[in-house]
Amino acid sequence: MTVWLLGDQLHPESHVLDDAERVLLIEATAFADRKPYHPQKLGLVFAAMRHARDALREAGYDVTYRRARTFGDALDAHFEARPGDDLRLMRPPSHGAAERLRSLVESRGGSLTLVDDDRFRCSPEAFDAWHDGDGFRHEDFYRWMRRREGVLMDGDDPVGGQWNYDESNRETPPDDWSPPPVPRFEPDELTRETLDWVAERFDTWGESTGFAWPVTRAEALDALDHFVEHRLSPFGPYQDAMVGGESALAHSLLSSSLNLGLLGPREVIDAAVDAWERDAAPIESVEGFVRQVLGWREFMRHVYRRTMPDLVESDLLSRSRDLPPLYEGEGTEMRCLDEAVSHVYDRGYAHHIERLMVLSNFASLYGADPRELNEWFHFGFVDAYHWVTTPNVLGMGTFATDVFTSKPYVSSGNYVDRMSDHCAACAYDVDATTGDDACPFNALYWDFLDDHEETLRGTGRMGLMYSHLDRKDDAELSAIRERAATIRNRAREGRL
Ligand code: SF4
């Protein structure tokens, strides 16, 4: 029997390694030829795999590391060396992946034993036994998980008497606030070698220099300690804020390590809760962080599992425009969007409000095909995997599906103005809707509501938005439509 570890299953204490005789890691390149992945994403995955190989060997495992074009090519070599071998694999969360891998193994005369994915706290069986309705509600799932895991609980009630602290977590920092330091993990020789090979071997999109992501278990643990010590406290109140020139603010930057398996969800949750118990972080920050890891991360995985393959093809609003070239990093005068895209280009990362309220919001209002936006997130972000980007982009980001959201997360420039310092330094006027220098978000927002009225007016909590639209007379609506058409043309031509 051989344990087959995929490139995002790298925790050295994973249960799949229990009593392992041998370990197989396959570094396949064909998938990376299909999309212009961010070089730091490819570098991160391949460097983390190579470091995991060395760490497992040091720990005494007999590790075979195969570099090949495809999994099939590597498995040909494996079964030539070990005919009829049984491979033990943690069930991968991507739709159809387990079945595809089983077929690759069985067609070569081997067998595949699948075990639970311990990178998540809630198994498919547990979720399905709990969930007996039609829709998916995050808040219900989150409270169930808090009780089930005994996290921040006082008996059957949440500690402090509140399940969430959203009201305290929507602040913007004062002008003299300095974000806490960002940890940098300088590449060692093996990582540098890997990054050089990626830059030479693949057609990529994004900046290949400046790589500073954790690639080992030890670095990931350092990143966790650093977050808890320096960033967890301000994370809560400023988690929805955007500040010019700052890509990280107080966000944890742990998602790439969690999704590679370098960190387990329970250990990061315990570290945050421990900080609260030591009075080293306030409850609103700790609860906000636990909500992301124990709530949203797990919830997304199950919504994806239960709604694929329909999810990835859905669009309630039937949008089909190509993503405008500004998403390729060609620049725009829209300061909020220019910053968010450049954060992705430079590091393969933007925080969740930039993802939701700038990058997805603009693509939604512009009318871009949600599937293309999903692909863009998938190849551009260091922490992106199908199970996490697909429900996030198609559900929260673009309202292509209403399986777990009751309204689109769209807004005019007003939201960005409230939550950032971008608008004061922008070439566009956030208070204007029409006219040459009017903030593009404004006309696009009203035009979006007008355009999709038939689908959206009766949906969830859209009444207030439509009551504002109803106050606009024909002349105003006509000027808005004209301005929205001009913006779309300029965006398409790269002149926004
Ligand atoms: Fe963004 Fe509009 Fe504000 Fe400019 S004015 S930063 S485009 S929201």
C-alpha cells in the first residue's frame, strides 16, 4: 500500500499517513499549461510539495516523488515499479476528481482507497445528516458548527451572549493608523530554484518576483503565530476596510497555508481562541476569524459539493460579456479597481472585501460572464481552488446562483467611499452618477438594477434598492443608461 498525497494535502500529521509504508507525490505540469496561472501560485504549490517531500523523508517515510506531464504518465511509472499496488488517498474536494483518479489507477491495474479529507472539520456525511432542507444558510451552519466543535461556547450559548459581532467589525482605521507588519518568508534555495523553473517553463500571469508565502509547515506555523500576535486584534474592526497602498491590512494571510494543508483548521481556530482567553485579542476579532474558518470555509466546501456540476454553469442573470482588459492588469483610472487588480498581479492575493465589493462587484455590474470571472480568480489567487472559488464567485460574488444568498452583493461607489480612502484620491467623482468624471460604479449600479428588474425586484431583500430606483424619472434613467453604455465601451477598449 502506498499513500498518495496530492499537492494540496501536505499536513505532516494527516491521518492519511497513519502506518504509511510508502508515500507518493506527483508533480504534474499539464494542468498548469491549460491556464495562465499566477507564477507565485504555481511556485507556491510546487515548492510546498518539494519541501513536503524532503520533510517526510527526514521524518523517515519512503517517499517517491515523480515529475511528469500528467498524473496518468506518473501512474504508468508507479505501477510499472509496483504492479497492482493499492493507493490510499484523501478524497479530494474538486468535483469528480476522486472518480477521475480512481479510473486512472484502476485502468493501470491498481486500486484506490479513499479516506476522509481531514483538512476540514465537517465531513460530507456529517453535513448531509445535519442539512435536511432545500436552501443553504450559512448562519445556521455556523452556529451548528460552533456547538458541535465547542468553539467560543458557554454551554449551549455563545460566549459573550452574541453569535456575531458584525456591527463592531465594519470600521475604517483612523488616518494615523499603521497596519501591523506583514510576515515575509524569504525563499530558500529550493524555493528559488522552483520559482526560476516556473518562470521559465510556464506562460503565467502576474509578478514572479517578491515571493514571500510560507512553503513549509514550520513557516506556516510562524505565519499563524505572527498573525495571532500582531494582526488578530485589529483584524476584526478593520476586516471590511480598504486603505490605499495596503494589500493586507490586518488580514491573516493564512488561507494559502490552510488550503495547501500546511495548517489544519482546528489548530488555527484554537490559536485564535487561546488569544482571547489570554486577553490578547478582543472577542469581536476572534469571533470574526472563527466565522471565516469554521463557518464560511467549511460551508463553501459543502455548498460546492452539493450543487455541482450545475453550480459552475449557472447564471440567474444571463451575463456573457468578456472580462474587460483591466483584469489583465492593463490599468484603469478607477483607483479602487486598479489597486485591487494590482494586489492580485503583484502577490496573487487580495483580501475578501476587495474580492467581493470591488473585483466581483465591478464584473457583476459590467455584465461579465461569471464563469470567466471564476476562472480569473482560480488562476490568479494563491489560495484559490475550485471548491472555494466557484461558490464564492458564483454565489456571493456575482449572484449567478441563489442557492445560498438571497440578494446580489452589488453596490454603487458609495460602499467603497464609506469603507476606504480610495475615492478622495480617485480621478472619478464618487458623488456623481452621470457626466464624464462620474464614478463608473454609480451608473452601472442603477443600470444593473434596471436591466435585471424582472429577476431581482421580488428577490430577497431588494425592496429598498428598488424603492430608490423607483424615484428616478425617465430623463434620469435615460442619462444613467447612456452613461453605463459609455462605461462598458470604455472598459472593453481599455480606456476606463
Ligand atoms: Fe472607486 Fe468610484 Fe471611488 Fe474611484 S470614485 S475609487 S472608481 S468607488
